[in-house]
Amino acid sequence: MKLSDLISPDHCSGPDAEITGLTLDSRAVQPGFLFAALPGLHVHGRDFIPQAVKAGAAAILTEPGIDTGSVPAIHDADAAGRFGRLAARFYPRQPEVIAAVTGTNGKSSTVDFLRQIWRGAGIDGASLGTLGVARGEGWVETGYTTPDAAAVHKALDALAADNCTHLAMEASSHGLKQKRMDAVRVTLTGFTNLTQDHLDYHPDFDDYFASKLKLFLEIAPSGSPSIINVDSEWGEAVADKCAARGLDVIQVGWRGRDWRIREITPKAAIQQITLEVNGQTKRIELPLVGEFQVANAVGAAAMAAHSGVSQDDAIAAIARLQGVPGRLELAAKTAAGCPVLVDFAHTPDGLDKLIRAARPHTRGRIFIVFGCGGDRDPTKRKPMGEIAVKLADHVIVTDDNPRSEKAADIRAKIMEGAIGAEEIGDRAEAIRAALRQMKAGDTLLLAGKGHETGQKIGDVIHPFDDREEARKAVAGMEGGNG
């Protein structure tokens, strides 16, 4: 595609050029690529313009006042927004229905539950987010919640070209603030909840909330359905702002006006749910544990009912939902029948919900092994320690992707809140130590890493999967006891 087909020549300096791709990573530049030199969290893309030009960049998109040399350049005060629009023009196809879900916790489960409901209704749908791209039976890991604008639109174009008509995607606060989704043709939106997270990136909670709101106030089309969980003050605030903007607000949750959860009865491996949907009482079973899974499933069903699935079919589909990798996933069972559950919970609220979710299904004690990531919001460490010792019966504080920080310093901060907890830095040993102390009726929760398959120490990612480590530890115990 010619540069002049991507953008009017009035907005570009230098001669026309053939554009073969777009990227904001100078290491990914190939001959003919447009390189977007945008500000990042730690560095500015302008520092890598010479590297991009040397690799064959045919054009540079950046902010005003930045020298691009002799290469054709697009200078735009809203360079991030411009990059999204250029990506949408370069990769023009998108699924007909795009459901975008934001919130702190529950995004991954909600979008995949929605994909499952679509599939059960005969709709060719996909999900995109932290877990990767899922369609049919397959998963392709991507390693991010919301990809950069070029990757987003390349994925949308490929799905649409392959006749995928419906897409459910996560919308992260990073992606929204950095305008990665500005040119995505979203048709309906969803909100799960809002709690402390990513304050290593956002200057304060107000900025975090404002970034989430962009999905509803700037990207969602006027009049489009917005499915909002209103079980918190933040959900109520989102619902009010959506209504003021003219969106079609559908309230869900315990306080939901339209899809109200009336009762949840936990059983061994299921939950019986009583719903009131638009004035009608519905009873259904969810084959997953955890009250927060009910909220995610109900939100997904409501979104399905506003995106091409009949209301009755969407509700009935709750009974057939399968768990999402790394979200209260049963990784192993000990010889005494104790379950080992792996979950991605990595925020104070997520840890709170995880332990509370396990309690009704546990006859004995709840053990939890968790840590906090390095180079991430340090203010959540002590509160997570406090929550763990308050709600669980035995706590082991361990390492979780320390990255460039000293792992012992991270654990020390958690231990300030986790009074009386054990501290075992080696995560594999922490898992084994918990299992050695458990008795029949107990439950072990491994929190923080979920579906992840690596432990990042410094700049190196070492292979590590909580699920695999749990299975190895259980097998080792059984072998030793035999």
C-alpha cells in the first residue's frame, strides 16, 4: 500500500513510498515498514529512529519537532491515535460484532465465556486477551492483554478474512490510555469491576479509572449496549456515565436492574444460581466454583444476549461453560483428595475473592502460596499479605516474577502484612512445603501466576508453571509414600 493511500499527502513530508507493514518496535522493522516512534513507559521511540531507518523503514510517524532525517515523515500531536487509524486503514477488515470488556479482574474469563456461548449458539466467534487468541478448540498465546494497535488490527483483519464474525476482546487500561483501540469498531462493551492495580503505570487511581472510562465515553458507539456489573460504587459510576452518554446500559450483578443474581448455592464442584432476568426467575447450574465466576458467567451471558444469541439460549449456556486456563484451575489432587487450584489473582481484591471463593468448597483448611511481581505497583504488597493471613488458614509467601527487584525485598514488604506467615523464596519448594502440611479436607491455592509458564528473574524468563509444579510435587509425594 502506498503511503499516500494510508494518509493524505498534506499530512506527510517527503516523497510517496510503498508501505509493507507497520510497527512501533524498531527491532521488528523490515524494508518498507512504517515505524511509529512513540513515547513508551521507559524510553521514547525517537531514540530508535536511526536503527529503524537502517533496517529499511520507509516512513516515520512521530510527534512534532522530532527529526526523522530524509525519510518521509508524519508529524502528529496525537501520534498514538494516528497510529491506530493508520493500522485500521492498512488492515481494514474487522469482525462484524466486537465486544470489548474492561475492568480489573474477570476480563479473561468473561471474554472466553462469551466466546463459548457464541460457539454453542453456532456463531463463529473468537476471544483475544491475556490468554492469547482463542477460536474453536485452539489457543495461540500472545503474552499481552491488549496488543499494540498494529497487532490488534492485523489480528482483526486475519479473523475477519477467515470468516470470524464475532470477537470478544479484553481492553486493558494500558491499551486504552495508549489509544491502541481507538480505531476498533466496537459494537458492545462490558465492565467487570475496578480495584487497585497497575499503579506502577498510572500516576493515581483517578487516572486508572479515567483510562477504563475511555472505552465507554470515547470508543463505544452512541446507543450501543453496555453491560455493566454494578456491584460496586465504580460500577454504578460507569453505568451513570454510560447512560449520560446515551449508551444502552444493561445492569448485571447482585444489584443489577436487568440481570440480577438472587442466590448462589455452592456444591462440591458446581454452583446453583437463581437469576432474575428482566423480571423473570431463572435457575441454572454453573459447573465451576467461586462466586466471582458467577459474576463473570452472568456478565458474559448478558453480553451474548445483546450480540446475536437469544436470552434463553444465553442463560442455558451457563451450565456448559468450561473453566479458563489459570483461573481457579484444578491442577492436581493429593492422594487424600485435597485439590490444588491455580489462579491468576495478583491484586488485593483478586486475592480476597479467590480465598472467599474456595471457602464454601473446603471442609478443612485453606493453604495459599503467593507472591507479588517486581517492577509493579509496590503499594499492594502489604495489603495482599494482610488479606492472605486474615482469610486463609496457612500462608506461604514466595516469589512471583521478581524481575529487576530483589526478591527478598518484595517478600519482606508482603510479610509486613502477612504476620505469622511462612516465607519460602523458592516457589517450587513453597508448593512442596504446603502439600507436606495438608490433610484430608484441605485446599491449596497457588495465586498470582495462573496460566503463565515462566518465572522472570532479572531479564531472564525461566520455565515455571504452577500447574506443572503442583503435579510434579503431588507425584513426588505419592512416590515417596509408596
